[in-house]
Amino acid sequence: MSFIDLNTIEGKEVVPGFNGKFIHSDNMTLAFWTIKAGHSLPEHKHPHEQIANVIEGKIELIVREKKQILTKGTCIIIPANVPHSGKAITDCFLIDVFYPVREDLKSKKD
């Protein structure tokens, strides 16, 4: 069992405008994203299942070439290895869950 204070986690800019704080368990990664309006996440895919939850703001996601606007309270499940991309329409705060652990998002301290 671990108690974690997000204020003690150093953020990481993964792509311009996409800043994340990450918590890793043995099996999952929890990501807290602060995204600046107008910034884009290029199309990519990964072997992880992903659930994204918009806490604040408005973001356009394209998954399997289908475009959708997500707003506060909207979630999306993205299966493993499915191409997806996004663009923040407004400043956003999102929480993502990845399974299995995103080793590429771990810091050297994790």
C-alpha cells in the first residue's frame, strides 16, 4: 500500500504542451495530464489499454479515424495497439489509466 502526494511528483513534458505526473503500480500507470490549448498529440499507438477521463476542458480525439470532442465528465476506452491522436481545444486536465504499466513514462527514480 502506498499513499502518494501528487504535489511531490515532478511533472514531465512528454510532447510540447502535454505535461504529466505519473504513478505506477505493479500492473498499471495512472497519468495526470495538464494540456495547453492548441497543442496536439501526434498519432501513435501502444500495447497498453487506456482509459481517458476529462476532468476539465475540451479536447478533440481521433481514434480509428473517428473524431470526437470530449468534455468534462467524458471518458473513452482505447484498446491496445489502436492508433489515436488528440488536440486540446481549451486548457485541459485529464486522468488516464494504462494497463499494463507504461515503462516509457517511468522516471529513473521509479
